[in-house]
Amino acid sequence: MYDTRNAERDVTQNEIKMSARKCQVFYGDKQAIIDVDIDVEDKMVTAFIGPSGCGKSTFLRVLNRMNDTIPIARVEGAITLDGEDIYDPRVDPVQLRARVGMVFQKPNPFPKSIYDNVAYGPRIHGLATGKAEMDAIVEKSLRRAALWDEVKDRLQEPGTGLSGGQQQRLCIARAVATEPEVLLMDEPCSALDPIATSQVEELIDELRESYSVVIVTHSMQQAARVSQKTAFFHLGYLVEYGETGQIFTNPRDERTESYISGRIG
């Protein structure tokens, strides 16, 4: 299952981009995440795997404060970006989400033109001083999402008119347009066909040259193909975290081994 091409990629210690210490997440009285400690390295793809309902998507949303939008959600512990506490009351969640972008499970382009989908974030954050600068940001973002050549002649057409795979790449372009430092992806290929999935996976590998990428996936094969580090979640706990090759070929915890081999999950 493990893609041996991964073994050839650098798995040396990179700079720590985000960290969690003793992270707990509660929805009302129900605890969804229990004592999670993890360091997410820069310029690397980190995959979160585990059975449905194990907490991997909940923890992903901790990293850009998306749980703030849920009234009954409460997050405890220390979560840092470049050593700074992202839950400090002085931190603006909108500014944080410009630095920690997110791509969701189902493609969700805005009901706007392809151009305006990509330009939305830069406009909000004042990243362009004029049309020429905005045009350059839109083109650069669409190129990064491997979509420019397919849409450059129809930028004023609605983003919702694109195919599913193109819509997801448009959402990736929209996420990278604000020049984030971290890109979170919550099962970004689950609604896509195999060809579109392959395109997005190739794109993820390219994006890690510029960003720290964290991907939640229900597919162990996908985790093995695209990630350098893998974290296995089970029942709200982070059971094991390490180099992807080690997790898939020589897991240290029997729960990880049971999940990898298909006995649980």
C-alpha cells in the first residue's frame, strides 16, 4: 500500500509550522478530541487518517478556528502558528484564515465568476492595489491550482459551471490566492472521480513546495501516495504520528496496525 516514491522524498526534520499541546475539543458535554499533541512541519504534507467519527476533521478545524462558528464548541489547550497562540483573544480569526486556508470536502465555489471566486479573498484583505495587480494574483493562483489553461478564456463565466474536479481546483486557487502559509484540506477528493482525484493529488504534491499542507482523508491509499507524515486518530485520541512509511509498514501501536490491515474502521 505504501508508495515507495514517498521514501525518496525528504523526511528530514523541517521547521515546525503549527503545534498543538493538550488539545481538547468539546461539543457541549461531549468530548470529541482528547489530549492531542502534534507538530505540523512546514513544506510537508501531513495526512490525518482514522475511522469515521474519530475526530480527524474536528481537529483539522481547530487549526484555523473553524470550530468558532459552532456555538456549542469549546477548544482547550495550546495551538500555535509560528509559535504564536492562535486562540489568543487578540488574534483576528479572519486574518488567521488568510494564513491558514481551507479546502472542503465538496467543491463549494461562490455563485460568482471564476475570476471573482479567486479575487474574493485578496479583495477582502486588500492584497491588490489595482486591476492589473488583481489580474496577476488571479492568474498566479489559477496556475498554482493547475487550472489556468482550462479557464483562461472564460474567466467571467460562473465557477459553478465547471466540472466537479475543476470546481475543487478552483476552490484550491481561491484558498491560495491570499498567500496562506498552511493549507488545510478536508477530504478534498471524496466527491471526485478517479481522474480528478489524480489531478488534485498531483497538485497537492506541488503545493507542498510552497505551503505546509494538512489533509484529512478516508483513503489510506491516498495518504500513502501524497503525504510524508501521517497521524492516526481513533475515538478522539491521536494514537500514532510519524513518517508515512513507518506508519504503514511498521506501526508502533496495535490499534494503528488493526486499522491499516482493515480489522477496525
